[in-house]
Amino acid sequence: MRGPALALAAILSCLSAKAEDRVVRFVAPQNLSMPLAAFRKGQLTEGIIKDLGEAIAERMGRKAVFIAIPGKRAQQFLMEGSADGLCYISKLWADGSFNWTAQFIPDATVLAARPSSPFIKDFKELADQPVAITMGYHYARVERALGSHFLRDEAPSVDLDLEKLARGRVLYALVNKLAFDYETRIHPEWHLRADQVFDPLSASCAFSFKSPLPFQDVNDAVDALVAEGRIAAILEKYR
């Protein structure tokens, strides 16, 4: 029986390897919030990056697998080759070297305020007062303006920053525009205000140099999805 058993094990191993070859492994940073991502029991359940990842993988004839990890570890995780790709990332804040798709996720930064907060015209007016900000995020213009007088009141995710602002624990928050627009749409009772919208960008997907996936196939998939209007439809779904 030793021969047949070994043969069966080899077949099963081969099938397992083939199944592994047909996936695209995406990083799902846990510091993202809707409309980009929502998590339940440590698993990505919905959002733009889930829909995008599934669309890219499907276009490549593969299945998307999402690995949820803390946001501060996401880029290193990708550089190590522990995942293939990460969507919603910009060269402006990338800490490593990656293969880059086209830029197709428009966003910006919002200085959000409570309705009773004094209107902020200059970042220097934020000196020495706590500003809600997401762990691992950096805002170069604000940091340059305030230096050591920039008091970061950090939360694990953007939605928690905005909840903190709505409850009056801080007067201001720095968040991405996608999240601000989404949260203020579903929570109109918060009456939050956008004092400044700055640093517009278009985010991309980054793929690890250590990924076994041919990057040209990834690029072709993204370009096709853009041309077909499928990515625009995904983004519109969450507006």
C-alpha cells in the first residue's frame, strides 16, 4: 500500500499547489474604514478594496484572498512577499519599492471639524490642541506647519476618529475624503464640517516584487476594468 499512498499524497499536494497558484493574495489593512473596508471578527467583509480585489482577481481568472493585518505592518508585509498586492496606496506615502498599477482611486485629505469648532484657515491654528488622526497616518503639510506642536490623538481607524469628533472628545480630525463623505452621509446628525480639503491624489494598487504573479497580467486586468467602467461602478456604489 506504500506505493499507492505515496502516489495519492503526491496528487493531493499537486492539486493543493495548483489551487494556491490560482489566487491573488491582497493585504487588507485594519486601519481602513468604510467605504474602503469593513471588518468582522478579523476578516474583511465589504468595501471598495474587497470589490476591487475580487474584480482584479476575477479578470485574471483567479480568486481573491484577503489577509487582514494592522495597517502599520501592511507595506512591510507586502515587501516581504507575504501577499501579492495592496490596493488604496499612493507613492506619496509608500515606504518601500513596489510594482505600481495605474492610479484610479481619487481621494484627498479633509480637516474635519465639529459645527461649534472655530473655523480653521491656517494649520498653525491647530497648534497644541489634540487632533484626531489614524494610527500610522502622516500628513506632511500639517506636520511641517506645526512641528512639535502637532498633538496627535490617535485611533485605530478613520471611522473611530470621526466618532471621536462627533462626540466632542476633540474639535478637529484629519481623515481621508472618501471616509469623511461616507460617514457624514450615513450620519447626517453629526453635522460635521470640512474646513479644508487638501492634497488631492489618485491611489493605486501596489504589488510585491516577490509576488509570483506576472505583473503585466495585473496591469492588463486593471486597465481592462478601468476601460470597461467597472472600477468607476465600484467607486460609485459607495458614494
